[in-house]
Amino acid sequence: MKLLIKNIKELIQVEKSPKLKVAGREMANLETIKDAYLYIDKGKIAEFGTMADIGQSSVVSQQSSIKKIDAKGKMVFPCWCDSHTHLVYPQSREIEYIDKIKGLSYEEIARRGGGILNSAKKMHETSEDELVESALKRLEEITIYGTGAVEIKSGYGLNFENELKMLRVIRRLKEISPLTIKATFLGAHAIPAEYKKNQSEYVDLIINEMIPMIASDELADYIDVFCDRGFFTVEDTDRILMAGMKYGLRPKIHANELDYSGGIQVGVKYNALSVDHLEFTRDEEIKVLLDSETMPTVLPGAAFFLGMVYAPVRKMIDSGLPVALGSDFNPGSAPSGNMQFILSIGSIAYKMLPEEGINATTINGAYAMGISEELGSIAVGKKANVFITKEIPTYEYMPYAFGSNKVETVILNGKIIKQ
Ligand code: NIG
Ligand code: FE
């Protein structure tokens, strides 16, 4: 389908010479075109420019059958790229959240067999079809808020059969959903109760049985470990990432959410695509990240929901680092995949400027899932995953007006998905 969006009040995040990510001071730059058009052909961005120039466009004028959308008063953004979710899960956990409201910590709930282990128990009783059905509803919901690409982790199976089941579900979602999806194997999400006394045996199972089978069935794009206090140690992580690397699985790991766990260092050692959470980040960790290709990814929904400390994002950006924002959509620490809200918390809690937040939820999120060559900005040749806003006064309104949905029309692969 050929699609022309015209009279766009402001076209956001345009790139003439596309970059894979933006870092430090550059994060405060956001290229836009006022009074613009965007032309989409064969699912890709074919051309864009000012309305004043549209008459000179040979590409647009040669087309006879074009669907046209008048976006007067509205803006067009590239869709959000949410690089960290756990949105395949069997059931919500709002009852356990009451314990949290009453004062129990995330770790105390986990030690009682709640938390991730609670989801794992339910996962074992849930069929692949049921998981696909519930995850599709969540994908539809995040699309309505403007997400066009999403990473999804396993990690509620915690045994051979169920970790593979989760990854097969993600594979089916990739086939059915119009969203761009990446799959991450997170067998090392929590230590199953039966391995509590011999954690290294569970690590052996991940290394010797799960990884080889997942790699041979091409079920995962990336590998993850929850490297933190009370979960997996740096030594466990080292062993798992080394095994993953042998099978071509690049790491994207959970690090430094609960403590200065050494997770950032071990992630960078294995050239992780991203290290995520990062609430406990000092100068030492910032230095390690500055010398790397790893995207520091922060998940403010989890810190907000659990009432934990926030990652020192201002300091990270001011030190020259890139930062990506993800939702962490999961039933325990962040039961929302609304990236508009994540963008708002980015400004409220981390003091990110609107431009920094938009870069963090688009191009840097795309980098953190290995797709910034094809998504994350408005550039010729990139996949046409864009959204048209409702009538809004400025792009700065996007993080400011927290809680309301500012997205009106979502276009994925050049097709209108929601209006
Ligand atoms: O990213 N931190 C570890 N894992 C998830 C929480 C998963 C859960 O509680 O179900 C997170 O916050
Ligand atoms: Fe997570």
C-alpha cells in the first residue's frame, strides 16, 4: 500500500544520515520538520519533507493510487521501541502486590516463594495456546499506546520444558503479530525451589541442556541473566554468558537493580547489547560503560511501582553515555507496557529532557534490541512503523501530559493498524 500523510504539524525524529544510537549531549538533539509530509511505500519510509516541497517530489507526483491522510494539527513520530519486556506470562499478580503495599520488599516476597517462582508455578499449568492468546491482547494494548517493536523474554518457565514452551510462544507471536519482536532466553531469571541448595546445578542445566536446544531450534535472538543480590552471581553469569556466546547468543542482561552486583562489568565483558535496570550505578560502572558498545537501559516503571531508588540517569547522560528507556512490562515489578507513561516517568524521575526521553524510547531502544538500522527514527528505507498523534500543541506535550493516550493512529509495516 502507498500512503501519504500530509499537513503534518511536526514530523519528529527525522534523520538524513541515520545513526545507530545517540549518546551524551547529543541525546538532547531531536531533528524535526514542521508542516511536513511522509510518504510510505511497500511498508517502508520512501520520502519525507516539507509541504512546500511536495510539489517537486517526483516520487509522490508519479503515484496515482495513494491513500492520503490529512494530519492537520497532528504530529507523526516513529513508533516506540520497547527493548525490555516479560509480556508472556500466565497471570497477573495483584494479590501479591497487596503484601508489597503492606511493606514487604520485592526480595522478601520472592523468598516466600512469591514473585517469579509464583509465575513459574502457574506457567507450568498454562498451555501454549492460552499464553499466545493472553500475550496477543497485551501486544494489542501496547500498540494502542504507540509501540512498534518489542523484545520479549522467557524466564517464567525455569525448567527445560517450560522455558522452551515460552520461547515457542514468542516465536508464534513473531509470526502472528504485526509488531517487530525479538526473543530473549532468560532461563536464569530465578533459582527454582528444587535447586535452592545447589544453584550451580541449575546453571549446569541452563548451559548443558537449555542453551544447545534453544540455539539449534533458533528460538532466541539474545540471552539474559538476572545478575543481582539473591539471584545469580557474577560467576554464574560469567558461565552462562560464555556458553551463550559459543552459540551466538549476544547478552542483554538484568544488572544492578538491587545492589552493586558486578552485573554491569560482566555484561560489558561479554559485549552485551544492553545492561538493564542500573539503579546501583557509580562512577566505576559509568567508566566501564563508556568504554563499551553496550546500551545502558533503564526501566523506570519498575522503580516507580516497587518504590525503589531510581538509576542516576542524569549523571549517566552528563558523563557521555547513551541511555534507552524500556517498560519492563511484567506481572511482578511493572504491570504496564505503556511507553508514553515510561517517557513521562523519564522526565519526572530522571529529569530527562523531552528530546532525551524521545531518543531513549526510539532510536536507543531500537539499538538495545539490535534493530536500529531498520527502526527507531524517520529515515528513508526504514520500516514504516510510525504513529500519528491526536491534535497536540508541541512534542514536549508527549512526556508532560502523563496518563492520557496521545496516540490516534498507528501504522505498522506501512499498514494502518489502529485509528
Ligand atoms: O525485570 N528483575 C527481575 N525480573 C523482572 C521482574 C519479574 C517478576 O517479578 O515477575 C524485572 O523487574
Ligand atoms: Fe526485567
